[in-house]
Amino acid sequence: MKIALVTGANRGIGLEVSRQLATLGFKVYMGMRNPESNRDLTDDLLAQGLNIVPVKLDVTKTADVREVQTLIKENEKRIDVLVNNAGVFLETLGGGLESSVLNVDPVIVLKTIETNTIGPLKMIQAFVPLMLSQGEGRVINVSSGMGSLNEMQGKYPGYRMSKTAMNALTAITQSESQGSAIYINSVCPGWVRTDMGGESAHRSVSEGAETIVWLATTDNPPQGKFLRDKETIDW
Ligand SMILES: NC(=O)c1ccc[n+]([C@@H]2O[C@H](COP(=O)([O-])OP(=O)(O)OC[C@H]3O[C@@H](n4cnc5c(N)ncnc54)[C@H](OP(=O)(O)O)[C@@H]3O)[C@@H](O)[C@H]2O)c1
């Protein structure tokens, strides 16, 4: 049985990825900041026969990351797939104003980077060594086209920079894992109807989850790429 860990698994894309991986036979550790308040949701998934384990995991909290690392090491002695999905989009100014480089609060930028970039870094530090020791593993960083330097536009600088830096994390980790069967990639899920994406977004959560689940399951995944719709896109 393959073991997966998904961060931010209680709603949106993370929930859908967890549901799909569990349906495909994975045992899925579902990271969430507050498992107690999501009890109905996880009870429902368990009642459907899905092999899921809710775990308390705020990716900004090193103690949470360590506890989940210990739990998975002790219970499973391996991890096949890590999905760094948890993310925040904090930059709205209200009154129809969008944040820009010239008006954004740097504290909000730092908070965004703490969750969207440093959280995944902590997760990689906790789980890639286990993957290296078992000789293989996959990491999927849920990024965004808003972080693509090639497509870079104005507005929302904190979110954009957090995802550009996440993409750098993908490339650096891949480079440092060269010669091993570690497959780490960034994915842009597209614009997805979630609390973050809003109701006008073009894609369902199922469409948003597709490339992530494909990377977790395909026989020959790419290494160190940025993908959308299973195709490599420019950084
Ligand atoms: N939706 C889109 O259009 C879109 C487009 C491009 C990229 N993405 C990326 O896709 C990922 C998932 O987004 P989504 O649309 O599913 O967003 P969402 O519906 O807002 O869900 C975000 C998830 O992240 C969790 N989270 C936030 N901060 C966390 C932390 N410190 N520790 C652990 N979990 C935390 C949330 O938990 P709580 O319930 O506790 O808040 C929630 O489960 C994000 O990385 C996002 O940047 C989304």
C-alpha cells in the first residue's frame, strides 16, 4: 500500500486530491490545522471505506511537522507521496482595491511566504530524507502560474513571490536529489472554484486535482518541472 501525505487537506484542492488518492488505494494522511472541527468530514470519508488518517498539521508550526514526521516514520516506515498543497492568499485590501508592490503591507507578504514557501521547505526537510533512505519518493508542490517569472504581471506581490520561491524550492530540491529516484515537481492547478479561487473560477476541484494525482501515480513522472495540465510550462 502506498502512503501519501497531503497538507491543507480539509477543503478545496487538498481535500479532492486526498479523496482521489484514497479512492485509488493510497493510505492518505490528511494534514489539517484543526482535525476536531473537521470531524464530520473525516468520519464521512472513513464511512465510505477510504483509508485516511486525519493529522493535526499547521505547516508553519515546526512542532506539528515533527509530530507528523514521527507518526509516519513509526507507523509506516516510508512515505511515497508528499503533496505540499496548503496555501494562503492574504492580499485583499477591501473596497475593490488590489494589493500592489507600492501599497502591500510587508507583514502580509511575510505571512504569505511563511505558509506558502517556508511551510513546504519544512515539509521537504522532514520527509525527503525518508524518501532518500527508502530510495524513491514523489513531492508535488502546488504552485501557481501567478508565480511564473515568464508570465509575471502586477498585483498581489506577496502571493506571486511566495509561489516563485516555491518553484525555486522545487528546482533546488531536485538538483540536490540528482541520481536518486526523487521526483519533485511544481503544479499550477489552473483557476479553481474553491474558497481561494472563488465562484467565477473556470475549473472544478476535480479538474484542479488532475495533474497532481497524475504526478502521484504515473509510471514515469517528470523530474524538477513546472506543469499545468500534465504539460511542462515555463518557470
Ligand atoms: N484555487 C485556485 O484557483 C488556485 C490557483 C492556483 C494555485 N492554487 C493553490 O492551490 C492550493 C490549494 O488552494 P485552494 O484553492 O484549495 O485553497 P483553499 O480552498 O483556500 O484551501 C486552502 C487550504 O490550505 C490550508 N491552510 C492554510 N494555511 C495553512 C497552514 N498554515 N497549515 C496548514 N494548512 C493551511 C487551509 O486550511 P484551513 O481550512 O485551516 O484554513 C485549507 O485547507 C494553494 O497552495 C493555492 O495557492 C489555487
